[in-house]
Amino acid sequence: MLIQRPADIPPSEITPPELYARRREFLKTTAALGISALLPGAWREVWAAAPADDLKPTPYKDITSYNNFYEFGPSKTDPAEYAGSLKTKPWTVTVEGHCEKPGQYALEDFLAPHSPEERIYRLRCVEAWSMVVPWLGIPLSKILPRFQPTASAKYVEFTTLLDPAQMPGQRTRLLDWPYLEGLRMDEAMHPLTLLATGLYGKELPNQNGAPLRLVAPWKYGFKSIKSIVKIRFVEQQPRTTWASEGPSEYGFYANVNPEVDHPRWSQKRERRIGELFRRDTLPFNGYAEQVAGLYTGMDLRKNY
Ligand SMILES: Nc1nc2c(c(=O)[nH]1)N[C@H]1C(S)=C(S)[C@@H](COP(=O)(O)O)O[C@H]1N2
Ligand SMILES: [Mo]
């Protein structure tokens, strides 16, 4: 049986091995429904008529085996293979900068008295793939006030652990270590912003950023810094890893914006891991209603 491919889907979009099984499933379903899966127009329609599964969680196996965590190597499979060497207990979070209560906090104290809640969020990587992750986490807005940031705290800077003994990627010059990220104070205090400690109801696997990882779902995945050891309240917009590596490719804001292409590829569409067809990327990754107001008056083509 010859399977025709819609012309606008390059082979690279449909070849990942994890998709083969689902593709077969899809063809079986369409056959059972008596629809010719071989007509691109027809299978498009079938797909469009599929129930809204926009927040159907990506399988656990995919979320924990297809990762970006350069501290353990540049390929998507490196983190699952090598992050086992990271020791996450005990873990200390240092709080510094413009606040009344700086200090070093054992992770449990840092998070107390809050307990993690489940939040199912879309995650959109700048590389144009996406997932849906059922996080366990605590809104950052519940945690930060305890340190009493002062009026000079305009931004929050986050730092990943620096320990080449535990993180083999840090023995190379892949990035300028440690990995750094930042949010403007109002972004950090937005109710959608989480500090994740788990996923699928379990402890966060190392490859996903154990024991503490940022999640700001309206931004590209690289903003969600993993294995955080330091939070610093600063007055100036902090330097961030990807914006320093490639200022023309990655900005500080990194809001998901289908209208602003990455210089080397389009951001209009994305491939949801586990799905056959690409889908349209939504402004702010689908969270525009909640967050667009943070950016009124800003030119989001310039401030990408
Ligand atoms: N410390 C650190 N954090 C990181 C990265 C990294 O390389 N190092 N990669 C980022 C990128 S590019 C993405 S897309 C997400 C991927 O998260 P996931 O592996 O849990 O899907 O983590 C982000 N956080
Ligand atoms: Mo990413």
C-alpha cells in the first residue's frame, strides 16, 4: 500500500520511531471508519474532526526520554541516559540579591509550607516540537514573597547547579556554564509560573530537571531552567544562557510567537510529540488570555 504524504510535511516530521506505531493506528482507524486514508484532503479532515485533545498529556515515556539538558549532552536521548549521576538529595537553594531574607535554604524549607499541585501545561520548544506535561509544582508567586524582595527587585535570575563531576556536559564548552535564566518580576509572580518538583504524580526525574525546575508555559522551553540552585533578585535584566549564546536567535522574553520566525526556521507550526501531523503554534503557546496583558505597549517583534 502506498502511503501518500501531504506535500508540506517534510519526511523529517514523520520519521521519528515513536510515531510509527501511532501512524499505523491512525491508518487502521481511518480504514475501520471506511475513509480512505490515502487522500491527503480526506485524512486532513478526519484529523480536524478529531476530539479536542489539546491538553491530553504526552506519554510519560516520551516526556522522560526526549529531553534537552545540555549538562548531560546535546542529544535528546543523552539526559535520560546520563542524568542518573546527578545527586538531588540533599539540595540547597541559595536566595540572594535585593531582598530582606536572603540565605541558603534546604529544598524542603525553601518550598514549605506549600505542597505541590498538578498543572497540565503545554511545553513548546524553540525547535518547533511540543508536549503536554502534567506537572506537579508550586506557583513561584507563593514562594517568592517570603524572601521579601525589595523595590529594587525588578527581575529574578535563576542558576542551574555547576558541578562538572556530576554533569558531564559541563566538562565541555557546549555552553557557558552554569546555565542561567531570568524572568521579569511580574512574569515570575504570574499565577501560571511554577516551580516544578514532579510530573505524572511522581518526583521529577533527573532528566526533567530534578529536584526543582522552572515552568513558564507561555515561553519557549529553554526558559524552563532545570536543577535550580540559586535565585537572585536583581535590578537589571539578567544575562541568560541562550540569549548570550545567540543574541540574534534567542531573546530574553522568549514568548511563544508564531509571527516571529527563528532566523533559521519558522515558528508558525509545531510537532506535538506522539502526533503525526504538525499543528499551528498559538500566540503565547495558548496562554494569551492570561498573559498578553503583561506585554501591553511592548513591541513583541523586537522584544522576542
Ligand atoms: N539547566 C538546563 N535547563 C534547561 C535546558 C538545559 O540544557 N539546561 N534546556 C532547556 C530547553 S531548550 C528545553 S526545551 C527544556 C526541555 O525540558 P524537558 O526536557 O523537561 O522537556 O528544558 C530547558 N531547561
Ligand atoms: Mo528548547
